[in-house]
Amino acid sequence: MINIFGDDAYLSLVQSIYETVVDPREWEKVIAEIVNITHASAGAVVGFKGKDDRRVSGLAKGISKTLLCSPQVVSALYACTMSVGQGAVVNIDFKTRLSPEWGPSLHECFGNEGTLLVLVVMKEAGRQISLLVHFNHTHRNEIEYATHALMKLLPHCQTAIAIQKANLQERERSSQMESAFFSSPAPSAIITADYQVRCANQSFEKFAEASHQLLEYRDSALDFIDPMLEDAISQLLSLATSHSRMRHIACAEDRTKSVKWLVSVDALSGRGAFGTQFKSVFASNEGVFMLTIRELGKNTLLRPEMIKSIFGLTATEANLAHSLLNGDTASEIARQRGVSKNTIHNQLASAMARVGVNRQTQFMHCLAGLANFTH
């Protein structure tokens, strides 16, 4: 694709465009190279959202960045590109009579002579990024050559900006995920398949300290004391390895101690449920998982009223969901309420239909996700 330009100078230019993915400041180099190749007097990249946007970003060569990012110039650029779509080139000849609304602002920024080419690189969600090239004195051949050059560079600029945006969103998601992980009241740890702990939040450390009869967490490793809990987690890790796009949940119970746990495992590596999040927590190609353990019956903050409000359930269904989340079985709930087990199953089916799931494990998954914020 690079060779179609027929000029070795473009090889360096296209390479510089993709270097902006790693360092956005490389756009300064791109602008300088475009100005050099097209023999322009000035060049710039400017991004804004709407004519009155004050969050303007811009880099420029040969013109004042302060003027370029001023509200007046942003409004002018918005006006002259408003009717064109992404990928269009707008040719503004300063010899002609410009609109009195935005002409003076462009003259102040670029001068009173020449031609301004505006390539609309991206228009998305109201935000626009444009590449500007200005010529003081131009001939028709120069404008045609510059327009041709900009159009050839367009897909590379669009690709680089799209990658930048994706990387930024990924970093934001990763940062939010990590913040939620470390501040979450739900005991969670990021572990490997052989129970090595990459990191754990405070809630998990407190859980391990208080539940020394269940597991021990020391020297960055988990050692399970309770065989039923270890067996449940082992099965979930196996499932998460095979089906990494899903969250896997199980209930473990020690009848001798009357203790029940809700255990969930999410794959964090590969194309798992959380994708490439937690990048700044660890850097490894090995399989890693988020383990969360909650002792059922200890969720005192999640009330039926909240479940009813969030999921749109009836009061009866919300109370049933609350009882299930706290470890009660359908038989126990039926006995407590003095109704048949079939009645409880019918109410559960109705609640699951409202939530949009058809399995009780999926229903518990939804409730567990809500419990993350209240436990």
C-alpha cells in the first residue's frame, strides 16, 4: 500500500504516522514532513467537538497554535466542514470572498492570501479531527498534488487515530478495572492455574486471615485447607481455561460447618471475559484468572428492595432472589414460607424470565454481580 505513492519520501511519512500510535507527539513530525513534501507554508492537525468546544487539541507548524485552537478558528473550521463527511477535502481559496462569519478568523490565523486544504480525517460522536495544509502562493498543480497526497495518506491517518483511540479506551478500562478491583469489598485475587497469587485486594487478604480453616495465603500462593472449596475452584479454573469468554460460578458447601460459599472465576488472559485488562498489574502470557470468594449469608447490605429496583422484579421474586443469594435452597425457602417447592420454582422461573436468563446459575451470576457493590 505504501508503494502506490511512487515516492520514497512517503515511506518515511507513513512510518511516522504509525509512530503516533506509540507517541502522539509524533504528529509534529508528520506535519513537518507533509509541509515539506507538499511545499506548503504551514500545516496542522486539530481536533474538536462542535463549534463552541473549548477542549481543543492541536499541533501546528508555520502557524500559531494559540490562534489555531482559538474558539473563533474552531468555529470557522466547524462551519466550513459541517456539510461534508469523513474523508472529504475542503478547498478554501483566500482570494475569493469568504463568509463574514468565519472568514476573518481564518485570515487572522493563516493570512490573507493562498489556499487552505482541510482534510476531514475523522468524524465520530460529534468529534472531528482534521489535517490542515496552507499555501501562501499556489498554482493549480500544487493544489492537485497536495490533495492527491492527502487522500493517499487518509487511510493511514484514520488507522493510526483508530488505534490510538482503542488504546486509550483500553487504558481507561484497565485503570477503572484495577481501581474497582483494589477498592472492591468483594474478596478477589488474580491467580494462576497453580494457585500463585499475582495480586489480591485488601478484602481477600482479610478474608484469608479470618478464614484460616478454609485457605492460607502466604508467600504469594494459596494453600487450601478445605477440600470442598479447593475442588470447586479447581473445576472452575478448568472451565475458565476451556471457555474463557464466560464467568464461571459455583456454590461450595461444608455441611459439617454449615458454611456456604459463592465462588466465581473469570479468565483474564487471551480473549477472555475481561480481555486485556489489568495490563499494568501483570505482564505475562500464562493463564491468569480472577478468583472471588463470598461467604453466603454474610451479605447484609444487599436488600430485596435493591434487587427489586435494579432487576424489575416483584416483591416476592426479589425476596426469593435475596434468599437464594444468601445460601437458602428452594426446599428451605418453601418450608419457611409454607408453600410448595413447585411454587418456589415457578416464582424463580418468572424472576429469571424478567432478568432475561434461563438457568439458575446465570441468575446467580447476575445477583453476584450486584453483590460486588454491596458486600
